Amino acid sequence: MSVNDGTGSASVPALDETTAKFDRNDLVRGWRDYEARTPRVVPALKYAAKTDMGQVRENNEDKFDYYEPEDPSLLAARGSLFIVADGIGGAQAGQIASEMLVKSLIAGYYDHPAGDIQTALYETLVATNDRIHSLAQMIPERSGMGSTLTAAVFVEDQAVLAQVGDSRAYLIRDGAIRQVTQDHSWVEEQVRAGMLSREAAEMSPFRNVITRSVGASPTVQPDFYIEETRAGDLWVLCSDGLTGHVGEGEIAQIAGSHPPSEAARQLIELANARGGRDNITVFILSVRDLIPLSEPPATSSNESVRRVPEAPSGEKMAVSPAKEEVAEPARASWRKLFGL
């Protein structure tokens, strides 16, 4: 595949091995000294993910992963992160790149000291890109390896998405489906330029050529999107192994008619029934409720005001005393959220 990424540099703690496991204590060590604060609201999410090799490929280069903290301060500052990645580079190379991406992104994002989500995601992605690209330069058989990325962070009443490549995020609201992310692919660029029709793009032999990825080039340029979260929303994150066979209307109908686990199963079966030319990954998230959490009374003069994320527009603000315990109404909300 042909790729062309952007710029930037940063560093995150490196994993000891390419496929090293991570520990929760390592993930959150950067936030232990932060002031205690409670999210204004927490999205109650029901979700499921499935991945399949498909009918043609001999291995699966797709990966999905997620991290959902329960600590109130970490949840308010970083939210819950969900990821779909589609490796490129062939055979072992793509599989290694996508696995490195999801593990490094989770570890680096939750350990990053930045005060806003978009900066933490961007700088972690830049560092991850450096790591994957450097590994590919050292091992000739892995030259050109990389991965697409569609990541969604659910924090308070917002969803913050990071996008590189041609995996996708869809939002289904009130029965209508909308593609939130924009593909970084050659055919999509031709469609936007008016040089190619949507129908011709679907049949083009170049439809799998992507113009951005994580790791295949020395630099990376992610796009970011911010959406308001509402109770009843359905989110679908998926690799192009699904969208190459299943239309938007079918995705909306199946995801809207079944629980996430069953919907993911049916979507993968449908893609396989129509040829399964590529690996197929589906992550479905249902926003069941937005649970309000009461803030403790402001008894300290040393209050902290922190904002989540600024760019490109709109801010949400959470205010809490520096060292106050969560009030009893908030505890009741936490018990409801986590089934305690």
C-alpha cells in the first residue's frame, strides 16, 4: 500500500517487547498525583467486539482493544478508550504493527501528562509511529509495515475520535447512520476532488490504497473529531473488511436491531457470506445512559478547573475541590454504574 503521513515528535514509555502485556498500575501511574475530581456525567456503555480472518487471508492483521478505568479522577480526565486497527505490510509485519499500535496507544495515552485528551492522543500516536517505523527500518522483512487507526474516547458527554487510514467510525442516532470519520485513501481523495464517482470508487482496483497510516512513514498525521454523546447512540468502529461488503444502511439496520454482541456476529457473517476478501473487525458500542454524578461541595479555596478537549470547537468543564471525598449522591451513582 502507498502511504503518506504528517509531522510531529514526542515520547512515551517504551514497552520492553513488541507484544509485551501491560499492567493497570503502569497505565495510571502518571495520574496518581492528580487532584481528585469526579466526572459530571459518565456514559453507561454496553459494547462488544469481534474479529475474523475472512475467507481469503491466511492470517488476521486486524486488532481491537479497549481500556475502561473505574477510578473517578482517571475517568474524568481520560475517559474510556476503544480502538480498531488494521495492519498493513503483509504477513507478520502488519500483524505486529497493529498489535504494537493498540498496546502502545493505551499505555501511552493513560500515562501522558497533558491536560487535554487531543494532545495526549496526538503525542502518543507520534511516539508510537516513531517506534513502529524504527522497528521496520531495522528489519528488512518488515519494511513498510504500519496500521490504520480508528480510536474513540468516551469522556463525560463527549466522544473524541482519532483517525488514520481507512477504518471507520459510524454514529447511529434516531435510526439514521452517519460516517463520522473520513477515509485517508486514494479513491476517497478522488471522490472529494470530483474525479471519481462513489460507485466507481467502490469498484476501483485502487480502493485499498491508503494515503495515511501509523508507522509506514517517518511521520503521522491523525484527524480528530469531537461529537456530543447522547443516550441511545450506537457507535460502530470497523475495519474496511466490513465496509467493503456491507453497506451503511445494512450496518444501521443490524446494529439497531440487536444487542452489540449479536450485531457484531451478524455483520461479520454477512461480510464473509459476500466473499470475505479481507480481515473483518467490528466494535459496537451502545450508549445506554448518561449517569449524572454529583460534585462534592466546594469547601476548599484551592479548587482545580480542568477542561476537556479544546480543538476544534467547544469545551466541557469539570470543577472539583482538590482533596475532598466524593459525596454520598455521587457514591450512589457509582454503585449504579458499576452494579455494586
